[in-house]
Amino acid sequence: MDASPPLPPQFPAVEVSIIVPARNEEANLGACLESLTAQTGVAFEIIVVDDESSDRTCEIARSFAGVRVVSAAPRPDRWTGKNNAVVTGAKQARAPWLLLTDADTVHLPGSLARALNEAKNEHADLLSYSPEQVVSTFAERAVMPVIFAELAAQYPPHKVRDQNSGVVAANGQYLLVRRAAYDAVGGHAAVATEILEDVALARQFRNAGYRVYFRYGADAVRTRMYRSWSQLREGWTKNLALLFPRPSYLAFQSLALWIVAWFSLAVAASAAINRRFPWIVLAALWLLLYRKIRAANFSTMNNLIAMAFGPPIFAYLLLRSKKAHANGRVSWKGRNYNVEIESVRVPMSMSKPASSNSSQRLRTGN
């Protein structure tokens, strides 16, 4: 007697579940979903998690065929909104790989399939790209290259990729994770009270022996993080004091280098006018500043604007972030986070294994 044919599966097989947490993202979500729904070369599903939006976020998400829209579960005490939304989405996901990406990202054609192949070829359990940063306003163009140049110096991607370097980082705008490893380390629930959840999650992977792979990913994804000075100030106030171990020292160093570079350029220009040619060599200090900022992968014009105006703004944001964390309060997207930190600094677990008494704890309120 012939065996009965197998029953069709309830759902078609998918290899990647894309999770997009979204809170008041009507300005960004449409372009993000257009780029994601157009991906080819791999079977995927898209889950948008609405995090108590009060704008057209849900309406925009539902206008895309095949996109599932779910509401974030009630947020447990002390959890950040984004972490809660990602946990909600992960519970709905059914693929062996998860792409966790922000609503302000735009994904290049074919990038999902290429990223999945790269993760498999590199034996990565967590692959993260630092997106190409799109800047428009003066504030963005002045300070974003400075910040990302300092991040490149603090967390060199080649050292992050070295599993024995002690340096670990990730960018929460693009996290492709193997589901089995993600669940094994507890997922975003394990870092639910962390403001820097992307770095904390990468640390969980590394400490559990899973491979973290990180690089600049302009060939895959781009983003415009902030659309106004107020957003930029609020966002970096939330993060900078946690990203850099000595924010006051870095602020002083940034300002000092900026002043010296301008002074050296003025001396070199005066020497050229007065034919005192040996002094022109001081212009090399300006070139050193340019070389440092160039590492952030912005255009030449943006780099020049950042050199001229960025370091004082960066110093201001660093000190503002340090003060906010020292006072125990940061804000983001209409929510206040009351932060309780034993020592306001980058946890040593960003470069060494975590110790329980250096973790960041917070309480949240709308």
C-alpha cells in the first residue's frame, strides 16, 4: 500500500525572519520596507513590531503586502522599549536566522542574501554591519564624522573580528544572528535593561563562545540616524558616555587637537604669505586631523566640515552625556530612562568578560 503523500506545511519555509522594531517611524519606515520587501535570493518574512506609536507607523507597515504587523507586548519594568519590541518580534519569528534592523535603515538590493552567505562563510553566529551614514543638516555633517572616527578608533572592526582580541562591538541597526545561538544566550531578554543593547548582546555571544563578525557595511545598508539637532543631541546624550570609557578626557583631547590644528594652519598660512617656508610644515597637524576623521567613511566635503566645526560639538555632547548619566536620567523617543549605574563608564565587559557589579540598570517611564 502506497504511503500517503506528506501534508503541505502550514507555512512556506523561510530562512530569515526580519524584525523591525518601530516607534513613531512614519518618516523612515516606508523606505525601509520598500528596500526589504524587494530583497531577492533568499526566502524571508518581515515582522514590524509597533512600539506604542502615535503616528502613521502602523498604517504604513500594513500597506506593504506580506508584512506582519504586531504590537509590542506590555513592557516589563526596567526594560527598554526597543528591547521589548525585539523580544516580541523574536517570539513571532520562525526562521533559523534573524535579521534585527532599525526602521531608519535602507537595504541595498540583494544585500540580505549576501549577508547570509557572508555569515555562513565566516562561521559567524552574529554578523553586524555599521551602515553608511547619510547626513544632511549642518549638525549632522559637522559631528557625525567625528563621532564615527572615534568609534572606529575605540572599536576597530578588525579587532572585533578577532575572537581573541578582547574587543567586542556591534551595531544594532543591522544584526544578523543565528537563531539557535541567539536563543542560547537569552536573546534581547538577557540584555533587556541595557541602553547599549547591541554591544551587550555581542558580549553575550562572545562570552558564550559564539563568533561575532563586524565590519563597515556601506555595500549592504545605509541609514540617517537623526533628522534634527534635537534628535541628534538626545540620541548621543543617551549613548556617548557608555561608548567611551573616559568621556571628559576624550572631550578635552578632541578640543585640544582641534585648537592645535587650527593654530598650526594659521601659522602655516602666515609663513607662506611671509615666505618663511620651513613653518609651512606645521600644516601637517591639520592633515593628521583629517586622516583621523577620514576613517569614518564620509565624503571629503563632510570630512572638511567636521574638521572645521565638529570637535567642539562632539566635546559638548560627550560632557552632556556624562552629566546626564551621572544624574541618572536619559531620554529617548518620549520615554525617560532613570539610570542607576555604580560607575558611569563603558562597562569593562566591552573589552573583558563581564562582572556582575558593573552592569547598567535602569527604570523606564513614559
